[in-house]
Amino acid sequence: MDIRGRTALVTGGAAGIGRAAALALAARGAAKVLVIDLDAGGMAETVRLVEAAGAVGRAMRADLSDMAALAACLAEAGRDGGYDILFNNAGVVSGEPQFPDAGVAKINFVIATNLMAPIVATELAAKAMQARGGGVIVNTISTVALAQGFSDALYAASKTGLLMFNRCCAGLKDSLNVRVAGVLPGLTDTPILHKTGAGGRSADWMGPILSGYAKCRPEDIAEAVIRLIEDDSLAGGDWVAVRNVDGRIEHAWGHDA
């Protein structure tokens, strides 16, 4: 898809990968970038940067674990001229206490934000995009879905489920002219790294991960998102994993077929 003149909607756009993607979309010529997040201050800064890059920006505050609030935002975006691109980026980690001491409320929050929200948003957006002639949806998954050894069971389970959901959406390219793709960030330098433990710090089990692997920048992930959006030759359900290997950004592609 040619991004120029398009309207994009980014969840979790107040910081990190979401902000980097919003700015990359504006830089590629998007006419409007809508941001959904709970962090009003972070969204305001993203909107300011988006508008400095030449696009119209708009903040839409919502808790992404609340499906009714998410649906209301998508409906409002539809009434406000519609959108051609959806980046389902919002995600959370469990923090402490971890499973099996997380409790039902936290289990519901993590699974709702990381898995239910992208599923609901994709269903609603795909139908709205079909009415406009088509569109592109990108899901932020995680390389955690491809490996073992990550101690946050709720995060890992939700992201692995999202990878399978992404693959199951392959047929939407033919049936609705809506192409669904996934980006799988490796370890990336975003605020979420400091939410795995209590009190705004990294969990102890993150120590070997943080010391043993080089980090991607949010901009590295955003570049992959732009590539997924622009390359209409990709099949539906395709995904790309992005990792920093000894200071070099590497991409590993996965296909539904």
C-alpha cells in the first residue's frame, strides 16, 4: 500500500514502538495518524511529533483491555473519515507477582490487552476497511512466540496466540482485500522493559536477557512495520522477526503457507 495520503490508526502509540511507527507513517506521507493509548501525556507528545512531520495527529484515550472502549474508538475513527492502516501495537507485561500468583484480574488484563484487543480490532477494522476498498493491518507480536526461556507466562502465551491468529487471517487478503501481517520484535529498548518487575524496574529473571542480547531501537521495528504495510506482494498472514545480532539488525521472514 502506498502510505501517502492514507489515514493510519496506532494502538499503544504514546511511546516506544508505537510512537516510532506513528512518526515513520507521517514521514512516509500519511495524511492523518490516530493514536489510541491510556497515557494522555505520551499521546500528546506523539501527536506533536506527528504534526511536526507534516501529518494531522489525533489522540484517542482508551484502556486497551476494555473491548467496549476499544470498539468505541474504532467507531469514532470510522466516523472521522475512516482509516486505511491499523497497527495493533499495544501490549503489556505481567509485572509482579508473576503466574501462578498473578490472580484472575491480572490474567484477564494481560490476555485482554495483548490478544483480545488485536482480535477485536482486526474484526472491526477489516469490515470497515473492506467498505473503503481494502487496507492493511499489522500486529505487534514478539520473538518470544518463537522461542523458550521467557519467564512471563501470560505475556508469552498471549503473544504466541497472537502469532497463530495472525496466520489465521491470511485469507482476508483474498476475501476482503485486507492484508494482515505481523512484526515480531526481538529485545527492544522501550519502557516495557522496566515494567517486568515491581516498582518500575526490570525483573530479576530479565537480567541474563538484558546482559546477553543486544537491543533493537523502536525505529528498527518501525522500519519493518513500514515495509510490511508498503509491500502488497506479501501474502496474507506473513510476519517478520526483527533482532539485533551483534549490532546488526536482522530480519527473519515467516509465511502462512
